[in-house]
Amino acid sequence: MRRHRPRGLGLGGMKLTTWNVNGLRARLTHVVDFLRDEAPDVLCLQETKVQDELFPREVLEDQGYDVEFFGQKAYNGVAILSRHRLTDVVRGLPDDGPDAERRVLAATTGGLRVVDLYVPNGQEPGTDKYRFKLDWFRRLRAFLDAHYSAAEPIAVVGDFNVTFDDRDVHDPAWWHEKILCSTPERQALRHLLAFGLDDALRRHHAAGGIYTWWHYTAGAAFKDDGLRIDHVLLSPPAARRCKDVVVHKHLRQRPSPSDHVPVTAILDDGGPAG
């Protein structure tokens, strides 16, 4: 099949998008439409919910993308699509056990190291899953410390399942110290940022009221009752190239949408290209 060649920013520039699709096979048409309409240079997906042998690689390659993925049946799963070749691929955290959930995928493309994350939800403060989430953040930071430097161009992106502060919350009083908004979770996210990463959206948009996730009940998306839990975190060499961050909110109104929408960081051509 003849591949569709997407329109990008050109050699050196980059449109880097992160999107929790909440089931890739259920939302495959949405993803293909997004590739054709928005032409991201790199698209990082989370919660693909498909084991590797059933991943729809050819459909995405036919749009002109190199594809790497790391998934499991019915839950979790991450993937990276790039207009340029993906190299030095890493799947999972180094200390993951053989049955670990598939939540981390890293690769280099266009001169940028991309780390795609689907952070555990945590269920509820005080539970075992909550403690697992906080420890997972600790392990992630240790992984970055051991393998990377903030002096390199790095993007850590994905569904972090945490808000930074109350600007990211439609109703801070209701969400106060609940899951996704609790103080220990926010401290864990800040500790990750202290590796030397910058919240790319806040670099350009200081005001609150920008959300990336809305639950499916009670017309939350139409009332804009949302949270910002999908982030693009950039090291200084990458952050200096970031000219804007766009939240594709209109996609939440499509039929059978994901509960998340894509977030795109637009980087200029100030760095190397691959």
C-alpha cells in the first residue's frame, strides 16, 4: 500500500504529541484521522490496551510512521510513532519484574530522547495501589538519574495521572487530597521535575482552566469539569526550542472519544534532526 506522507514542520522542527487513547483498536480511526489532520512528527500513545502480536502496526505505518510499542492484553500499553526512525528503544523500567505492567517506552528520534509514560492511577490515597504509584515515581526518577542527563534534549511525556496544582483542577475543593490531586502525588511529580525538566504547557500558558481529561459521566466534558493530567516535560535544551503547547480539546466531542485529548508541544528547528 502506498504510504501517506504527513506534513511536518520540516527537518529539525518537531510537533510532539502525547495522547492516552483509552484503547487503540477502539479508537484507531480517531488516531489515523489525527495523523492525517495534525501531522505530528512524533505521537506518543498510552493505554493502548493491546498485546504486541495484535498491535495494528501496518495501519499506522501506512500513514508514514515508524512504530514501536509495548503492550499487554486489555490494560496499560504504550506506543511511539515517528516520521523519523526510532532508535535505542527501551521497554519498561530496569527493575521491572517479568510480569510488570507495561507502562514505559523510550526511544530516540529527530535528535530527541522521548520517554513515553502511562503512570499508575493509584486508585485512592492510602491504598496499596497508591503506595505503588508513589514508589513507581521514585523508580522512574532513579531510571532518569541513572541513564540520562538534563543537559541532553529529552522529552518525558504521557498520562501522569497527577495534577501539578489547583490550576489544573476544575473544582479544587471537591478534588482536595483525592486521587490525582493529593499532596504526596504532586510532590512525587515535582521530584520528577527536579531531574531538570520543565512543564512545557506552563512555560507558555500560566492561567488555569486548561484540561486534558474529563470523566465520562454527567456531561463532564460539556461542562468542562476536567483535570490536566497529561503532560509534556522537557529538559532545558528541548524546552528552549518549545514555542507553544496546544491541547486538542475539540476531539473530546467526537463520537466514542477517549476520555483524554492529545497535547502537542511545538518545537522549532533549533536542534539536530534525525
